[in-house]
Amino acid sequence: MSATIATGPVIAAIDGSDVSGEVIQTAVRMASVLGRPAQVIYVVDSVGDKNGLAELADSTAAPGTEVPSNDELLFELVANALADVVEEEPELGAVVVERGLYSGLPALEILERAKDTSASALVLGRRGLGGFESLLLGSVSERVVTYADCPVVIVDADAMPGSGAVVVGVDGSTVSDVAAKWAAEFAAQSGSTLRTVVAWHEPALTRWGTGLAPEDLADIYGKDAERVAAAAIEKYRADYPNLTIDVVVERGPASKVLAEQACQPDVRLLVVGSHGHGAIASAFLGSTARKCIVKRTEVPVAVVH
């Protein structure tokens, strides 16, 4: 099977918030899995926060203390994050990590950097300072998730663990299939279990006028979900014969089912498609994908286009 993951670096776009270290560590772990370099970038907002990291440092510095430059502060952030993660996993010390300081409109700069380098993935913080503050308010993070050509991984509070299952939402749509292919390849390269999750429900409008009892209607949609799950298993077992695949079929809203799976202790990453369709619960940005991002999950969420 041809590769679905791009050949460029894994880019961590940080904003100086408390989660920046976890964003860097997630990018480094992903780069190690994929055999790619990692890049850590910071964009000084040419319209808003023009002094960037230096201004953040100045706000917390004691009076009279000399504030380091943006480049020095970026180097310190990267060095501290790497020291922590390499102490836990020494093999991550082999990952090539570059850093870059840019100026402009953050969303545009991040998207251009990802496009120019054919990035394997972009890693961002869900919460933060400046433009990264909220995915619900048209922030930088939401624009990057919406318009990026590569997968965008959103980190809430904790970095991606060094091991665990890769959970992916499957609904039978083309976009869902693209996300599942990416998840399967990532799981295969990392030696992780692929956990395919099919969430289903009977659409509210079909509950009336069908002449079917609610339990019969539920049985129809439940069996449809099981067929979708079986097709996914067959496809990815053929593509990746050594990949361990688990299947979860649950009734309920996709975002709730997926978020619950992402909170299991043996999971390292949740993967969703940017949008989907069908009676089986879909995963699309603006609905399930967005809800998965803004819900608190124990692991990062990757949105694949």
C-alpha cells in the first residue's frame, strides 16, 4: 500500500503558553515514529503581539531584569521540553529538531510553512495565549485545522504518550476512510494497536412514519454500523497484515463515544476525519471533529483531511 503520510517534518507551532512544552514533546514523538525531523516554530504576530515571547517574558520578569530575545526564549523552551522527554525516552535524542522564528499573521505563516515543507503533521495547543486562545472563537488554531493540507494534531494538556493504541472514528464516508488510512499507517509504524470506533444512532426524523418499532429501527442501524466496522477491519488487515486491530461499535453521539475512547488509559492518539456523512454518526469539522477537539481528552486529537 502506498504511503499516506507526507515526507516532510512534523511541525510544532507554539505560542508560549503552558502547553508549549507538551506540543513540542508530541511533535518529537511523532517525528520519531515517522522517521522525520521535527521543527518548532513561533510566529510573532505582526498585527497584535509584536514583541512575541519577549513580551510574555517581560510581563513576568522582576523589575530591572534583562529580558532575553525571542530567539533565546524559543531555544530555552525547546531545550527544556527536549530534556524532559529524552530523559523518559533516550531514543528521542536521535530526532533532529530545528527551530524557526517568523513574523506575520500566525495562521498564514503556519499554513505556509507546512505547505512549503510538505509537513507530515502540524501540532498545536488547544488552549493558549494570543490567537491560540479558543477553537470556538475563530482563533488561529481553528483556522489552521480548517485550512491545513496536512493532519493537525491538537494538544490539550498532556503530550502524546510514548505508547498506546491509536483510536480512529470510522463512519463509512470517504473522508473517514482517509483518516483511517492515516491512522493505520501511523499505528503500523509505531507498533501500536489500531482501534476503529463506529458510533451510530438512528436519525430523529426516521423514528416517525417508518412503521417500525424503536427497537427494530435500532437493530437496523446497529447492524449497519457493524458492517461498516467489518469492512474497515478487512481493508486494513489486508494492507497491514502485522497490525493489531480492535473494533468498538457503540450507540451514541460520535463525539461522546470517541472522547470516551480517547480517555482510556491505553490510548495515545485520537484520529478523526474533517467531516463525514450518513446515518452512522459522522465526524466532521464544525460538529464531531470540533467537539472532540474542545472536549477534554487525555490524549491529543489529530484531524485528518
